[in-house]
Amino acid sequence: MSVANAVNTDKRAASSPIIYFVLPCYNETEGLAHTADVLCTKVDTLINNSTISSKSRILFVDDGSKDGTWKIIQRLHNSNEQLFGGVKLAHNRGHQNALFAGLMTARAQGCDAAISMDADLQDDVNAVDEFIANFRNGDEIVYGVRSARKKDTWFKRNTAEAFYKIFEWMGAETIPDHADYRLMSHEALDALSEYHEVNLFLRGIVPTLGYNTSKVYYERGEREAGESKYPLKKMISFALQGITSFSTKPLSFVTGAGLLSILVAIAMFIYVLASLGQSHTVAGWGSLMCSLWLIGGLIMVSLGIVGEYVGKIYMESKHRPRYRIETTL
Ligand code: UDP
Ligand code: MG
């Protein structure tokens, strides 16, 4: 650990940090008041035993809800302006964008760290004790990792597992299996603010920031009220977004398939030569089959090559930071 880091950690361990709890909400009228109640009790306890600063806040982000979610947030804010904050997005921009908006607001309001969690209390609120302890010990990012997915359906558990495997296989980052339940320090939020892409996949970006991280295991419960805002259709598109935001490997598959097709053409050509002059063949089939596979293969390889360039343009267009300097001497 560098001297600067050691000093930082000592300072962190000694003071009570300002922690922001960031909760994206989309049509959450049914359970929001209860969530606020549970979190408020938790935050009060943490403030009373000086684990966190009294300037800590619970920040709700209304992701363009169509029900009375914003009214509840306003009511909570009026009941305790210091504790409850709110951000209202003009339209529904999706969980990831809502979360980003909340994290950037927390950063702008001067938090020492922000903890993101779902508004349905599926994430065990008591895990934050360990989050904060790890932060005070010097970790910049703490992931809340689901120890058992017993409460999830067989389908959700297995599709999620398959997704993380494919994601890694695609050459993208290894990501801990966490549902965006994590703590990020102010410094990590600064680094995150450098990512300007519109198609956000935070679970993929956060591990690439290159900070000291740790994991806290917790058991993920069931949604306390209302219905999931992630139906199968949204889940699939989220998974595809995750993969395509980080990997252009699917484009290489086209080149691979084209090369395979050319190989088939060559094999076919050899077979045609071997069958020359035999009576069971129909006139013209050989040249037809060979050219079919060859042209098919050439077209796919050309598409793949164009795809590689498009992939490069796509990655460049994100304007992601090339690196993050950790220390300079
Ligand atoms: N959410 C959001 N915008 C959306 C969909 C969901 O802000 O377009 C919020 C939602 O209110 C919840 C969190 O994202 O706080 C996770 O959604 P949900 O619990 O429905 O997902 P699941 O746990 O079923 O995957
Ligand atoms: Mg949920």
C-alpha cells in the first residue's frame, strides 16, 4: 500500500463517512413507504452509533414512473429534508440509467461513498454494515454478492449463471454475480463519471475501473411488494446489451462461419473431382454446389471483415477512458 493510500485509509477509519443510499424506483408505490421505513431505521442506527455521518442520505431516483411513486418521494422529503432526497427523471430510461443518475447526484452532493440497492428490499439491508466496514478499511468498491439464489426460480438462476459464463467467454471482464447492490467510494464515482456511453451496463464497467474491491455475501430475498419490473423480454435485452457493450466477438463469429463455408467448398471440390465420370451424378451439380458454398463463404468473410471495422468504430465511439492512473511519483 502506498503512503498516500495508508493515510487515506487511516483518515477513513477514524471519521464517520457520509453515505448515500441510492435507490432507482419505477412504479414502486406498493412498497416504497415500507422500504423507506426499513432503510430509515437502519440509517438512524448507523448514525446513532457514529458509524456514518448524520449528513448521510437516502436518495430515491424516480425513473419516469407512471404511478404515484414521485408523490411518495416528495412526501418523504417533506417529512425529513436532510434524510430523504429525490431525483425525478423525465422519462423511463431504465434501471441502469436511473442508477447512474442517482450515483452522479450523490457524487455532486459530496458523499464519501454511495450504496446502490433496489427499491424492493430484495437486497439484505443488514449487509451494509459490512460494506461500510470494508470501505473504512480502504476498499473503494464493495460488491454485494448473492450467496444463495434459493428464492430465484430455477430458470432465473440458471439463465443468470449461463449469462455470466458467456460474458466471460466473450472476452469481456469477469464480473461478480451481483445485482447492482454495491458500495462505491467518491473516488470510484469520479472514475465512473468518465464513462459517457448511453447503453450502460454498470456491472461490466465497475470491475474495469481497477480499484481495491471486496465482496460481501448475502442472501437475496423475495420482492417485498409489487411485481418485478424485469420481465423476460427486458431480461434478455439487458443480457444482450451487457454482451454487446463489452465484446465485438459476435462479429468475429461471422468471419469464422464464412471460413468454415469455404472449407466445405474445398471438400466439396475434392469430392466432385473424385466423382468425375461416375454415372450416378446429375450434370452440373458439382460446379453448382462448389460455387454455392464458396460464394456463401466469401460473402460471410467479407461481412465479418466489415464487422470488425464497425466493431472498432463502435468501441471508439464510447470514448471510454484508456486508463486510470493510480499513483504518480
Ligand atoms: N427499475 C427502474 N427502472 C426500470 C425498471 C426497474 O428504476 O425501468 C428499478 C426497480 O424499481 C427496482 C430495481 O430497478 O428498484 C430492480 O428492478 P426489479 O426489482 O423489478 O428487478 P428484479 O429484481 O426482478 O430483477
Ligand atoms: Mg427486484
